[in-house]
Amino acid sequence: MSETVAENVFSYLPDDVVLNIFLKLVDDPRNWSRLACVCTKFSFLMRTICWKNKCHQMIPAVVFNLLPPDASVNSTVSPPGGWASLHKLAVCCPGLMHSGVLLENSDFGLERELGPDENFQETKLFQIDQGETEVCEEEDTKASAVVKTACDFAVCKRRKMCRSFTSHLASEGWNFSREQGNKLLASRFRGDCLYICDWPGCVHTEEKRNYMLFRGVFKNFKKSRVWRTINDGNRSKIDLNCAFCPSNEVWDLQSAFCLRPAYGFHDDGEPVVRAYVCENGHVSGAWTDWPLYT
């Protein structure tokens, strides 16, 4: 159905009737993302009503803390990045790409000591073998909400690998807690409020090791001690898109020494925990091999 036809057909229906129809399609979060692509009216209703109300239902404690104290359910105030981004964060795994697992030539914070790697500056990001896999994708260009299908699988000689590079519907961890955020951050940042999805998040099995991908969000990120550390230290941004909002640059929390140092590195130099944060306070990252509780 073209946008013009959809606008003409549904313009005769009151908003409450259209919303009642939308409520019949809540079993799969991807349905709303697809509907938001149909026409401007659907996109407006999704952005201003549907995603907002769904966030209040799914993660009320997070919403309560992200918004100003005097904000009500009917308030026009929105969280950083908008309601579409928060809803996507609630239901989507960031994928291997946005969690930084596919970043090549990472110096794991050593550039400060050894100087920049010219090869890293040239390549910037990563290379994906498009012949290995195809990721199905539903894009909502108007509402900045992208929900992708579940993992595609490619068979390796040694083990099956979950090859979902970009954001997709999360298989686990649809609840968020500040306790998980406290376990992620170094002790001097415990005063910051970071909500992280419940363990183990979305597990991606790769040839090398398992990656437990997580996502989260800071309360008042630009007022947090983590932000002051990044800003005062003049930390370099990484050209990596946020999985949940239009931000196209992030900061590496591991190289900024914002994560617990006890997690350390594997024998091959890969960090046990990596995490990246965008200007809106959205966090994407991955744990490997063992959980936060150890």
C-alpha cells in the first residue's frame, strides 16, 4: 500500500480507532515498526503515542528515572533520542556490529601510550563478507526505529555461528536493572545511574567464543561522571553508529577506563567486556565467556 493511498484510506478513521487496530498487533514488536513505514499518520501515532505508552508498560522504572520528576504520562517530554529509540532499546539486541565486536584493529586503549595506528585510522570500522550471510531488515526511516529479524545462521566446520551483524529482536533480557549497570562500571562511577538489560542478554555463538550482547541507557548522561571523564579526557569518538538512535559516533568505555578493571583481557588480547556509549547515553556492548557475577 502506497503512502498516498494509505493516507486517503485511514484519514477518515478517528485516531482512537486506528490505535485500537494497532493494539491488536502487539504480539511482535516488529509489526509496529513496519506500520510506521506505511504513511506519515501511522508514523506520527507510533512516535507520539504507541511507543511511548509501550515503554511506560514494559520498563516503567527506567522511564520514570529518565524523565524529569514532574513529567506525567501525558507529558510531551521524551527521553534522549525519543520514544522510538527507547522502545527499540527495550526490545532489540544491538547485534555484533553495533556492540563493537566487529571493529578491526582495535588498540584496546593503547593508542594513548603508543601513538595512533595509521592502518586503524584508514580502515576505521570493519569489513563484512556479504557472501557469508544476509540480514533481513525492516527500516522505519521516518521514526528512526529499525527492528530486524532474528539471527541468520551459517554453518562452520567446528560449530554453528549466529550471524546477526546488526540490530534484531532480542531473544533474552527484556527487563532492565540498575544493579547490572553497577556491576559493569568501575567503582568510582557507582553514583551514575546506568540501566542494563538482565543477564545474559542475547547470546551470539561465534567460531572463536560466545558473545553475550547487552544494551542499556544512562540517566542524565551529560551530567554523569562517566561523561565528565570522557569529555575532560578529550576521548576520541569512534565512527560506529548507535544501534538505537541516529547518533553516528560513540565513545569506548573500556579504553576510557570506565569499566571495572577486574574483567581484564583474554590471552589473545580481546577484552572480556566491551561497551560503547553514544551522546544520548545509549550503551551497546558484549561480555565474553563468563558473566558479571564472577
